[in-house]
Amino acid sequence: MRFSCLLLIAGLGSAAAPEPVRITSFSVLFDAQAKGFPSSAGTVARWNGKLLHVFQKASDAAAGLRPSIAESNDDGRTWTEPKPWMTEVFTGDPREFIGLSPFGPTRKGTLLAVGFRTRRAVREGNYKQDVRWRPGEFLIGRMTKGASKFELKSHESGTFLGEQFPAPGLILDSGRIVVTVWGAARQGENWQAGVLLSDDDGLTWRYRPVGPPVDNSFRDDPEMPVGFNEQTLFELPGGRLVSLLRARAKLGRLVESPRDTWYFRAESNDRGETWSKPEATNLAGTGAPSAGITLPDGSLLTASRIPYSRTLYKLADPNAFGLHLARSFDRGKTWRTEHILEKGPDGRLFDNHYNAMNGQFLRLSSGEWLYVFGEFRQNTKENVHRTLAVRLAFGKR
């Protein structure tokens, strides 16, 4: 028995370290700001052999912003002239905000457009008034294989939630489409996070809660809603899904860094129909993608903005912010740093929490991905809104 234990200990001691995720390049993917097209928020998709980039200036749903599009036939080396995207959605109301993202294609070859419209303009009052309650429509477009335009449908405020802030999520191996969504169900309530599921190629949708609304005792300000909002989804084998949920205020707050919160984790064993109670992880930050990567070895990879805390993660420069690539080997319960990007591709320090905006993973092959995210630098000296891309590789060189 003792000999067997010694063999086991020796085997554990000699186990190979997990294979790293390599950064093979870091570059500017798209920059048309000089032409009047800021792109610090956006999404990419591959469709009919082209790379589509739908983008706009990053904001909290500021009035008057609408999406634009540029296309590339050579994987982002050159782009067409930007132009407004899906202008048929515009009402002409100067208060409206429209956010739309290409998503797919689905298993049937359909390209989706997922987004929302609000008509409660940000900066109409003070910031608290602007973001306290923003009812909006869930917009879904479908362009089937071979078609040349989207079929659009609007789900009015209250269809699933009162506030409806959706984002592309996952297209599962089963063909089910999963979209993340958050918002308050009714004015005065706290936010909740959930998923919208479709089993008919995006024609109909049903809502399932992931992070339910919390008690008002979690609020810092009794008039300001808090709770779960943005999510990052992962698909594991056998129909299991994992969600990383962003929290706010007293929900998951770091004692040593009151402006930061831990991500929470929930799990589904039935492809998103029901979810476990969210539990806090050891990963902090915000600005994450709506879908992460499940690597070939079963580990999970996500990206988020470096938190305000200067001591939580090891930084080469104490003034740095930027991008934190983190990896989990236990289905998202605990996370460890894979890479930290403190500087842009031009070598300039990310010196502000907001420099690296929410991003998106784009799969290039079985072992290669792009992480595409917006660069946001706006102060008295700088005004930079462009799209950056980190190329990641896993497996044989």
C-alpha cells in the first residue's frame, strides 16, 4: 500500500504543466475614426467568405448612436468604406439608441442580427436618471442562406423583461441558439440576467433566468438598481453550459477594492433551461465577452478588463490597466491568469480602466482564435476609438 502511494505521489509530481495559450500577434484590426467612424464597440462575424465588422462608439446607450458596418475579403487586412448598417431599423427619433451585432451563422446557415433599441436617451437628465430605467425593444434579424437582406422582428419592452439588453451568446452543438439578456423586469426593480433560447433557427424565443433579482439591501443608493447583468457563456460536452455573471454594488464587492466585484458562476445541465444558484468566483473585473472559449483540453478561457485594484493581479506597471486573459480548469469555479496586456499594439500604456472595452472571440480554426475588442481613450489629450485584435493559439506550433 505504501509503495502504491509513493508511485501516485511521484506521478503527480511529474505531471506536465497545462499547455499554455499563446499570443501570436496583437494589432489594430480596424481604424476609421479619421473618416468619422469611431469603433470602440463592435462585433465581427464571418459570412459568405467575408469578415463583417459592425461597430459604433462605446457608450451607455447614448442617444443618436446607430451601428455602421465595414467588410473585408482578406481577413481584416483591408476594409470597405464604412456605411450605416440596417438603416431600415432607424425611426428618426433623435433620442433613440440602436445597438446591433451580427451573430452566427446558425447550423442552418442563417446570419442573425441581435440587439436592442432604447428611446430613453442617456444624458437627457443626470447620469443616475439616465440609467435608472431604460425600457427597450429586443431586436432580432434573420438573413437565411442565399438571402440578401434581413427579416426583422421587434419584441417590445415587457415581452421578456422591461429593460432588454441582449448580446450574442452561443450556437450549441445541438443547434439551439442561446442569447444573453439582462435588465429590470419592471421599473423600480433590480436587474436580472438570463438567456433567450431558440430551437427554430431564431424564429421564436423563450426567456430563462440565470441570475435572479436580488434584495434592495444590496444597493448602495436606494434609488439605483443593482444586480446581475452581463454574462459570458461557455458550452461544455453533454449539454452543460457555464455562465460567468457580472455583479454590481454590494453584490460580490471586493473589500480591498470597493469599485470592483467578483464574477459569479452558474451552471446548466439542460442546455440553458434551468440554472444553479450563482456563486462568487475568484475572478474580478468587467468588460467581458458574451461567449468564452472551451479549449480542446476542456479548460475555459475568458477575457475582461483589469479591475481597479492595483494588487489583485500581478502588473508590470502599477499604473497599467488593459486586458486580463484568465483560464479555469474546474468549469469556471476558480481562475488563474494566462496573460495580461498592459499596452496597446503601439506600445502605449493602457492607463485607464475603460481603455479596453467589451470584446468578442472569433474562432479561426480548431486551435486559433481572435479576441477582438475596442480601444477607448477619451480625455483632454486623446480621442481614440478603434478596434484591436489579439491572435491566440493553442496546440501544436
